[in-house]
Amino acid sequence: MTGAALILSLGLACEGEEREDDDELGGDLEEIMERRGLTEVDILAAAKTYTPSGKLDEYVLLASGGHSGHVLVIGVPSMRILKYVGVFSPEPFQGYGMGGLGDAILYGEGKQRGRTLTWGDIHHPNLSETNGDYDGEFMFVNDKANSRIAVIDLEDFMTKQIVTNPLLASSHGGAIVTPNTDYVLEVSQYATPLGGDYAPLSEFQTRYRGAATFWKFDRAKGRIDPARSFSVELPPYAQDISDAGKFASDGYVFVNSWDTEMAAGKLGEGQPVLESGASQNDMDYLHVINFKKAESLVAEGKAIEINGMRVLPLDVAAKEHVLVFIPEPKSPHGCDVTPDGTGIVVAGKLDTHASVFEFSKIKDLIERGEFASTDPYGVSVLDFQKALRGQVEIGLGPLHTTFDNTGHAYTSVFLDSTVVRWNYTKLDEPIQTIQVQYNIGHLIAAEGDSAHPQGQWLMAMNKMSQDRYVSTGPLLPQNFQLIDISGPTMQLVADLPIGLGEPHFAMLIKADKLKTLDFYKPPGINPYTGLRAEGAVAPGQERVERNGKKVDVYMTVIRSHFTPSTIEVDEGDEVTLHITSVEQSRDQTHGFAIDMYNLSLSLEPGRYEQATFIADTPGVFPFYCTEFCSALHLEMAGYLFVRPKGG
Ligand code: CUK
Ligand code: CUA
């Protein structure tokens, strides 16, 4: 078959269009395929994902950047990287945490127990939802290492808030949203005494605790309101991933745990190490939390206060059945509510099954008061079989589950390095298994954890890439792999190495749901408030004001100059730059950098930035624009003169 015939057979040529000669196409397809060792399946995969220059992606992947502290924005199906969003780490391109207004978030709000942090460990991005569907307005991410939650505004893909958990020293089961984004959930991982207290390991069972924090989200303000947030105290069971109910199960959240053995409490006693100690029991506990009930009990004054956070005590949560347990197979990891809200899929790292719990059964058992036992903290435990819809044999090391629009669940299998497609209602034999490279963690299908998954695409987020890429030394990238799930047979169609560590979960949203700003208007908007800044100026109003040792510089930027372009101060002066981009056209971004002051500001069209520093070193300091903004970009520069004392 000739190359052109192959193109026709693949349905690539448009009807009525003249076929060009191979030569005009710049080569013979068949010859290229042979030379590069490509099969027809490869060509089909390329045709499904190749996105010609100028064509836009249909979906956007918002992926955790793990301990890089960033979020990755990736086009799907092209797998083109669109942006890195600075969240818990400084990001010089966005001018975040680099001397400008973003410092107040990263180094101000972001302080945990008074400490400045320059990184975080992002695990679970979640999108804001309206009636269980992504609305494209906000994203929330958690920091496992320092128990924080960040709010990212999807109008401009910028971090707008960080809240720090005043109870926990590590958190994992977040940032999960409830179906109308009333709350953003953050759940502990490693148990510690709540609020940062000291207690020796011998007091593990009595003093160490977990907690589920329900951060109240104020949609109108686009911010979390800590004063209206609350927590539920949990036993020290090493809580893990969580998910929120929807429809019938709205008002509940579900949280895994993997150390009901409380093996962590025996770490100092020559007992088994944590990984074997925490795997002794056949069952751990799925936590069922009725947060609507918790909310009313807190409103009735049943909470205690720890570090300013209202906490519903464990004994109250147990007695009122705010917290109920269901046994779940050995060392579970994934916890995913089905799109219709009727089932909760749990997969255990050391169990070959996916277990599906039936919410209506859980609710009936709790309402009837039909419990199988009570745990040492007085929490009622349901009977495993009575709460179960059923189980499906998935493979070795099943982890996370996502969903499509045709009743399929897709579970990642870490040890087998597979994605398994199965039916979460019928629970019959798995339908298809596809190999991925290698050791998959999370996976996400298009809008797969919303009430209305789209099907079509699934991203496998693999922990290891081993032989997939040209070696870059001992530290290898992780491997994102795009799988076409639109047909009866899943097909792996594209790879993307991720050279930032280490992505966990992601969201995959229809691109047309995102309503981003073209630029800030009118000029002078502080992106962190959305309002015109007090220090913003229009052309003609630029000036330098001196007040004793304080110098305020009101500056504008527009192609291709800073006004003023020379600034004279005395050694020891406190200088505040108020910079307004007066550009009002798309993509006309400037930057501001200055020698020695660790300052990098991004000045998108209409953006206002502000930076304060002490001019403590005399000398001449060039400042310049960091974006190649016009033919005269190099000329977009100026000088700061710092006159020596007594000079
Ligand atoms: S965890 Cu990373 S693969 Cu933090 Cu959601 Cu499972
Ligand atoms: Cu402005 Cu370069």
C-alpha cells in the first residue's frame, strides 16, 4: 500500500480534496514508517493525538506536580505542556513568590506554625463543582508534607490563597470538594497529637489522633473561610484517600485508613516495622463521615477549639454516628465514589480485588442501628458483607479508580502495571486490561470523578519510566500515558515524560468549561484581589515620592519602556515599586527584574505589581524586562542608582 493509500484507508484525507503527491507532502509515508519502524497502529495513535499547529486541544489536564510544589497544565490529546502554576513553591515566570504581591500568599498565609516554607507536596487537585459537575472556576490542591490547602483561580491560573491546617502535621485525603463546593476536605495521614503538642510514642493510642477538616469555601469571595470551617477528630489509624458522596450519598465523605493496627505506636518497641506492622490485620476501616450531621453538632456548640479550629471530639462523633466504620480489605489505598453516588469503590494494595460498597445498604444499617462491633474508641463498625455490593478480581496491587460515561470503572494496578476496565454495576469479569509503562499510581478519565464523566480519554500517571526515554541520569521522569477509551478496545496513544517530581492525581476537564481572562482590565488590577490597586497609575501620573527614608516609585510599563526609567535613592532607603502595565492587548506581557534583589515580577497586560526592598548596597543596578516583548525589548531597561551614605 502506498503512503497516500494508507492515509485514505485511515480516513485522514478529506472528501473532495485534491490528493497531493507524496513529494509535495515532503516524503513518502510508507518510507517514513519503514525508516522509523512505525506500525499502522502507531500511525492511528498519531492521527488521534497529533494536533496541527494552531489547532486547540479539546481537554485540559490539571495535574499535581508533587513535591515540585507546582501544578502542571497539559493539553489533551496533544500532550502539550501549557503552564506550570506556582502553588507552594516560587515560580519566577508567574512572578510568584519572587518579591512581588504573591509573597503575601506563599510566605505569609503559607507559613505553617510560624515557619516559612518554599515547597509543598501536592497530591490531589480537585476542581470546583456545581451539582457534582466541574464548573471550571476554581481548583484546590493539598500539601501532604505541611498539611495545607491552596486555592487556584482558573480565570488566570494563579494561586490566590493558602490555608494551613492548625491541627495536623501531615495530610493526604484532600483536596476533595463536596458536590457544590461548600466544603473542601482535608484528612490527616500520619497521626500526631492534634495542634502540634508533644506526646511520647507510649501515648500513641491516647494522645495521637487523625482528623478530617472541612474547609468552608466562600464561592462569592473565591476563598476558603477558616472561621466557618470545622474538623472531626479521628482515631490514629493513618487515614488515606477520601472522596465525597454525591446525589443519594451527598452529605457524606468516605475516607480510607491503613493502620488500624496502630503499628506506628509500636515503632520504638522492637515491634514489626511500620510497613509490616500496619499490614497484620486482614481488614482496615473505611471511615463513613456524615458531615452534615457534624456541621449541625458543631453549630450546636458540641465542638472544642484547638488552635482556633472547631473540632468535633471523637467520642461525640462516635456516639452520634457522625463517624462509622466499615471493614475494608488489607491496606486499602483508592477510595472513589461512582458517578451516580450509589457506590464507593475501594482497592487495597495488598488485596487483588476492587470492593464496591453500596451506599443505600450503609445508610440502612446505620439507621437501623445494626452494627457488627465497636472499635476501641467506641466507633460503631458495620458488617463488611452487609455493606458490600460486591467485589471484582482486578490484579496485583489495585489502587485508584475512575469512571467513563458508559458504566465502566477503570482501576490502576500498581504491581501489574495495568489499567483494568470493568463494570461497576454488574461486577462481572473485567472487560479488558491494558499494559502501561510502568507502575501506575493514579489515573483519571475525562471528567471521570464528576457526576457526568465524558469517556473518550484516560490519563495513566505512571511512577516509573525506566526504558521509555533517553536517559537523563539516575533521576528519571515519571510517565503520563494517554489511553483512548472511546471504543470497545482501549488503545495507548501517547506518552509524556514529566520531569518534575512526583505527580499523583489530576483533573481532566473539557477545555471549553474554562473561562479565562484575556488580560486584566482596566489597567492596574492586583490579580490577588481582582481589584484595581491603590498604587496603580495611568500614563502621565508616573512619579517618585519621597517621605523621609521611604521612597515610592509609581511606574508604568508599555512597549518598550519603563516610566520612569531611572530611579535615584540613598543607601538604606526603603524602596517600594508600584508598577502598572498599561497594555490592553492579549499576550503583551512584560517582566521586571533587577540585579541582586532576587526580584522577578510578571506584568501581564493590565496587571499591577508591587515590591518593597531596602536599598542597602550602594551602586548602580540595571533593571530590565524579562519577556521578549517587542523588537525593542532589549532597550526596555533602566537603572536604579543607590548613592553611598555620605557620598
Ligand atoms: S496517592 Cu499518589 S498514587 Cu497521594 Cu493519591 Cu495514590
Ligand atoms: Cu517588555 Cu521586553
